[in-house]
Amino acid sequence: MPTNADRAAQKALTISANASTVTVSFRNSVAATATRTQVASPQCRSLEVFSRSTGPGAQFVGLGPSTTLEPDKRPQVAGIYSTLSTPQVQAAAGTGLRVHVDIDNRFATTPSAIKLAAMILGILAIVLSLAALARLDWLGGYHRRIGVRSWARVLAPRISDMAVTAVLALWLFLGAGTPDDGYILTMGRAAESSGYLANYFRYFNAPEAPFDWYYSLLSHWSQVSTAGIWMHIPALVAGLLSWFVLSRVLLPRMGAAVRRSGWAIWAAATVFVAFWLPFNSGLRSEPIIVAGSLLTWWGVEQAIATRRLLPAALAAGAAGLTLALAPHGIIAVALLVVGARPLLKILLARRREVGLLALLAPVLAAAAFTVLVVFRDQTLATVYDAVRIRYTVGPTISWNQEYLRYYFITVTTEDGALTRRVPLLLLVAGLFVVLAVMLRRKRIRGVDPGPVWRVIGASLLTMLLLSFTPSKWTIQFGIFAGFGAALAAAATLAVAQSAARSSRNLSVFVSGLLFALAAAMAGKNAWPWAYDFGISWFDRAPVVAGQQVSTLFLILAVLAGALAVFQHLRLDFSTNRGLAHAQATEVSDAEHVTDTGDRRRLVLASSPIAVIAALMVICELAVFAKAAVSRGDEFTVLGANARALTGDTCAMADKVLVEPDANRGTLSPADGKSASAALAGSGAVGFTPSGVAGDLSPEPGSSKPGQMNVAGSVAKPFTISGGYAGTLGGNGPRTVNGSTAALPFGLDPDTTPVLGSFGYNSGQASLTTDWYSLPARTSTPLLVISAAGAISSVGEDGVGVFGQKLNVEFGRPGPAGEFEPVGASFMPIDPGPEQPNRPWRNLRVPMSVVPPRATVMRLVAADNNVNSDQWLAVTPPRAAQLQTLQRVIGTDDPTLIDFTVAAQFPCQQPITSTDGVMSVPRWRILPDRITAVSQSRTWQDADAGGLLAVSDATARATTMPSYLDNDWYRDWGSVERFTPLSTDAATARISTGTQDRWGWSREGSIRVVSTDD
């Protein structure tokens, strides 16, 4: 790689020569060295440099044996670069100079004719075995239908169905996806050129196998359109299918009381949707896992009820495919385990009919279909390598730290958002209530204990098996959407029946729910990047009328607890201990209580779970609707989805405004002075060209534990720092007014002066620039000042940020020809919500705040704090000359799109790998600073096989000024332009071919270093 690349000596192969020696180094480790005299001697015939799977090395042939270093010293290859001129290289080539690189492209595999034939034969064999098993079921008389109903009744929509469908359909347009949507979308978009579905952003572009079949499907799905609304349709279909299976099959299977109870059905519906909105609405595999687990449960229940084994075989196939979605697809396997005992009884009872093998083999064949899916395109060796790379690079969490998953849900981050806490709380509450009642009373009246015990067992077993999965992200709790709904239905009946006997029990349950809600409401209403724009309480716990909502729930919990204590103390003195006064409590649900008073009270007792879940869903829809309405023509996901229906699928690329050249639009001094003189004004005190600190890095922050796609410390906070490229200071070319501060955003030092107050400790520093002529009101929506330091500002919500004063004053010509102020001064907008308050950034003055009569403006700055961290620096104001990001970058230029933002930029072309060679990016799109330094920088790190390895080795980044249209207060993210480190480097010529290999063969391991190192 080029010697001026980031940490080139620590990563690359370097052959260097000075006046006395010639040295070959790999990653700063010397492999061979010789003096000039030795090299010039007749004994030295040639220099051979190599890097093999056993390690890199070199040899001065004739001077001694070759030296081989350890395999971890193998270099990163970005190209072949030399300080020799082209004629010198050509001359050396004539005397034997040669470079040959065999690219390790082991993952780009396709099945041979033999493997393809074997897979086709295997599929046919599975189909035939299932057909034979179905015939055996029929011949054995096991073909009766359970709960015979007409298809018209089965398919007839109910109010709960329409509610679930309406919410999920509305959420498709209005609501949020998941943090990994951009990650998965880009994986699919890059798969065609690489020849396989790679993880792409990390892990050395290793394949996602063995958990890739659904993402491969999404890759083909994205060939139709990459618009967000189109990509989210599979999740919507999975949600509707899941609810259909729940409402038409599994809930009725739980017993007559569940079928008859409206509250039980509504509890299931609302809990299902409460899980679905925050957990399962994106491109991740959780929605498909939910559908797969419910289909598996359906098969198990059908097999147990009818004694047929075909449903058991289909359940085994569904469980295998669900497990092949992701490690937490183990939930479907848990269902097979808890249903194994009754299924084994059926198998043993029926073996007398046709033998054990004829019944068992088709079930095993159905489960084995997963093997064909997993290895359809990859081999045993490549899947092993992919898994090894992921485990070695990490981060992974050991099984004995499973408690961290539950700790992470309590941390005030996006992953511990209140919208995730509440459905999980309802799952735990339902599980606890149902388990307690089943253990104490053996059954819930009107509820079949078999299915209930199976869903309890599967839930508990899944929680145990999840400890063996390598990651502990809270979003994985989304797999419990189906189980949570079923448990909510059973718990609703259990609570109502218990309340009929004892009102104290109801009060205890309500008090516990309210206390848990108080803890849940202490979290933020956080959502993934871009989805949270305009969302109320996205960065804090909800507040109503100046009171924390969590505190209000805590007060209600205490009151409910006090009521429970009172009811407990009066048990011996009360005639009616429960809510059923006029009738015996043997009725299974409130709908079948005949006394009006009893029925009213029992209906109230049935409502807590459904009411809480419904309120959660309504509030989520309300805050997103409010954001969509209040933001108007600012960017919203709803607006992007609506535009996609008209054919404009570029989402945020049409709303991000970029300054292609920050030197255009600089305001002219009104009195005709030079740029340097106008910026200095008259009477400046303490503001000098040298008044800019050398290091503009913001104060280090802390990233809380448990956040997805952060490759730092998993279990504890870790420090994050840094900012956008070119904004963190340093020395640069001397500016027009003599400053040596490195200017940001591509500002030209030959025309751009800079003044700052850093280092002035003799009282208040002050600066009043000369007047600058304002442009036409329609020429630009924004005036911009590139500034650095601690600058006082006020956010969109009215919260101030401490710093030194910088104001813009407007003026017009006075009677005497001099300019006079007009209107109120304006404090420029410092974009947030977390202002870095030190690096260079672009302060904004919307043209809408400029007084109508104003024709000029000037800057007025004051620094009255001698603290070395309190200072400010400014450059001349400019009228931003803006173009949309879509116009600047287009759809063809290779772009490094960070995974956080990729879902909102579906029209941009991600860099891709072809024949194992990555394209060189010309641009990069990043999220806001905090997300960029905590997620993008760590997860995409070069040492972890991330995409930054490409840009770090080949290009230098310059941040371009960019803004989200009409959302001037927001640090939406950043656009970087890449300049090649070697502008005249030619593209390497790649020769390709194919090789036939056995699936278990491999040639050495890929160099992988754990992130812990």
C-alpha cells in the first residue's frame, strides 16, 4: 500500500533501501536485510519475497537461507506502489522484476455438477419420503380433522385481525425498521458482484453462511427495488402470517376459554403488535424466526392432536430452516424438544404398524433439508472458515455471561429503549403468572394444559439455549413475539379467574405491572438512526406536564400495593373476597358470567395486559404520526416511503444538501476591503491568525454497554472520541492572513483567512468584523460560518450550550452612508443534538431569519473566559451553494456507505468486491458524529476485516459541508470526498479461472486478529 496510507508500515510489505542497506519488512517486522555491498556482489543473484499460508518471508538468494515469519505477519495488499519512475520499473522488469499475487477468493464458490445433482436428488428424496409418510398416515386412519370448521369461517376477518393488519400496514409506511436494515440491504446489493452473500462490513468479507438463506432471498428481492417500503414487505408478510397462525390455529388449540374470551384474544393481539413494532419490522431475521417458530409449534400440536407424523416432519423441517436463519432461531428447536415426549409416544405406538424406520426416516429427512440449504453455495471448509473468523474477530460473549442480555435492556441506550422494555415486561409477567397458576392449580379452567405447558417449556428452554449464542443483543428478544402473545392470552384468563376468587391477587398483579412499567419508562423513547428524527423523548425518559412518567407509574404502583395490603388484612372479615359476588367462580371467563356486576368486575380484571400493550402501540403510532406532521417538508421515513410510491426511491439522498465547493459563495466585504482585513474588522482584541488550537478533538465521551455493532468493550462503558475527517485541527498550508491552522471542508488557504482567540489570557477577547454584502434571498436557503472552539448556542428545544459568544448582526445603509444595525442579532445554529464544541463545524444562519430590509451582515464575537478550553475561531461567512447528495454523488460512483445510514441511501452504489478485489471508493456517507465514532469506526475497523481497510489504504478523506434540508439544527451525518493517495496508480490486471475442490479441502487459514488484541 502507499507509504502515506494510515499505519502503512504496521500493515504492509515494505522493501526499502538507503545508502547502506536493503531491508524487507512485513508489518514492521524485518524478514531479510543485506548491505549494499552484499547486494552488489556476484553471490547475490536475486531478491525473492513471498507470503504463503505458513507465513511471509524473504531471501537474498545466494547470501543465505530464506527467513519465514509467523503467519500473523502476512501483509495487507492494496496494490503495488514504488518510488521508482515508470521507466525505471520497465527497465527492471526487463531484468527479472516480477510481481505475482494469488488472490485468496476461497468464498466465491459454486456447486459442481456432482454437488448440484446430489442436492436435486436429495430434495426429490425428501419430497418422496414426506409423500410416503402422508400415505402411511392416511392408511393408518390418522386423517381426521381437529376442530372441523369451514374455510369461510377460518378466513373470515375479525376485528382483532383487522386491527393487527391495519397497525402493521400503517407501520410499513409510518414506522421504524431496525438498526441493521442498511447493513443487510448492502450485503444483498454487494452479493451479485462478489459471487456470494458476504457479511460485507466486517469479518474480511467472509460469507454470512450458515445463516444466510433469508438474507440471500432479500438480495434477490432488492433486485426489484432497494426502496425501504419494498424491502420491508417480507417482514410485513411474516407478521401477517404469524398472526394468522396464532389466531386461527394456536390460540384456539389452547382451549375453549381462549377461543371464547375476547379479552384473551385482544391481549394476544396487542402484545404481538407491541413486540412487532420495535423488534421485528426491519430486514433482520427475527420476523421470519417468529413465523418459523409458530409454524413449528403448529406442526407439533397438529401431530399430537391427530397422531399424524407428517405434521411432525414438517415441524422438524420448519425448525431446521428457522435455526438456519440465525443462532437465536434455536427457539424452534426448543419447541421440538418440549414436544418430543408426546411425539415419541406416538412414534412408539405406531411402530407396530409399519416399523420404526419408515416413520422416523422421513422426519429426519425433513430436518436434513436444512443441510442442503446451508451448503447450497458454500462448502464445509468455507463455512468453517466463516464461523472461525466471526468467533475470532468478535465481539462474542460467553455462555456464562448471558445475564448481560438482561442487563443491556436496562441501560439507557437505543438497545434498552422503553419500547423494547415494555413488551419484554409483558412476556415475563405472562410467563410468571401462567407458570405460577399451572404449578399451584395444575390448570387454568377452560385452557388445555398441554399446549400451555409446551409454550412455557419452550420459552424457558429458549432462554436457556440463548446463553450459548455468541451475541446478546436485546433486539433478539423479538423472537418471543408469538410466545408472548400466547402467554398473554393464557395469563389474561388466569388473572381473571384468580381475581374472581381474590381481589387481593389482582391488586398484587397490577402493582407488580405498574412497578415494572415505572422501571421501563425510565428508558428513552429511542429508535434507530433517521427513524428517530422528530420523535418525542428520543434522547430522554418521557415527561408529561413536567413530571417523569416513570415517577407517575411508581406512585400508582405504590398505591396499588397499599390496596393489596389492605385487601389482604381484611380477608378474614370480608364476605366477598373476590370479584365474583353473586355466582360461583367455576366459570372460565368473564364473558360467561351472568351477573352484570360480576361480569363488569371480571372484565376489568381481564384488561391489564391488553390495556398496557394497547397503550404502548397507540403511543408509538402517535409519536411517529406527530413527527411526520410536525416536520412538514423535512425528511421523514413516511415522506420517503410516499415518494417511493411515485418512483423516487432515493430517500434521504434527495434531502441532504451538499456544498460541492465550500470556496464558492463567500460573501464579499461591503466596503471592498480584502478578505483578511474584513474579517479582522477594526479594534479586534485577542483574535489572531495563530489563535486556533492545534488539537481540536472534542472531549472524549462514553459509549454505554450493550449497543449493537459496537466493537468496543461489551460489558462496560468505553471511551469514544474523534470526529469527521479534516475537522480535528493540525497544521496546514499558510493561509492568506498568515495562519498555519489546517482549514476544514476543502477551504482554500490562499483565499480564506481565519482568526481565533486561543491562547489570549489578558482579559476579554473581542472581534467585530466588517460588514459583508448579503446575497439575494432566493439564491440560497442558508448562510454558513465555518467555526471552531467552544461556542455558545441554543438548540431547537431551547436548551443552551455553554461557550463563548458569537452573534450575527444585520444592517442596512444609514443616512450618512454608513451601515447601521437592523433587526435583532441572531445566534448561529450549532448543529446537534450533541454539539462537539471544539472541532471545525458549519454554523448555520437560515435566510428566513434575515430581516427583510437587511443588505449586509457581520460577525460579533466575544471570549471572556481565560480557560484554555474556552475560545473560538471563525472564517468569513458564505452563502452556501447547495446541491442534493443525489446530484453530487449520483448512482454510479463507488461509495463507502456506513451500515447505519445505508438504508436511507438506496440509490448510491456501494463499493463491491469482484474476483476478491474491492473497488476503490470515491465518496463516503456517515451518520452523526457520535454514531460514527462509536459504531462505524469500531465495527468497520480495518483490523477486524472491516470496510475501512479499503479507504484507509487507498485514499485521503475530506469532509464536505452538508445539511439536511430545512432541518438546520440537526447533525444528520457527513459526506466525505476521497482523494487517491496515489493519483497515477494503474488498475491491476486480474486473470481469473476456476478450480474443482472437495468441500472439506482448504489451503491454510485467513489472517485474523481478535479485536481483544
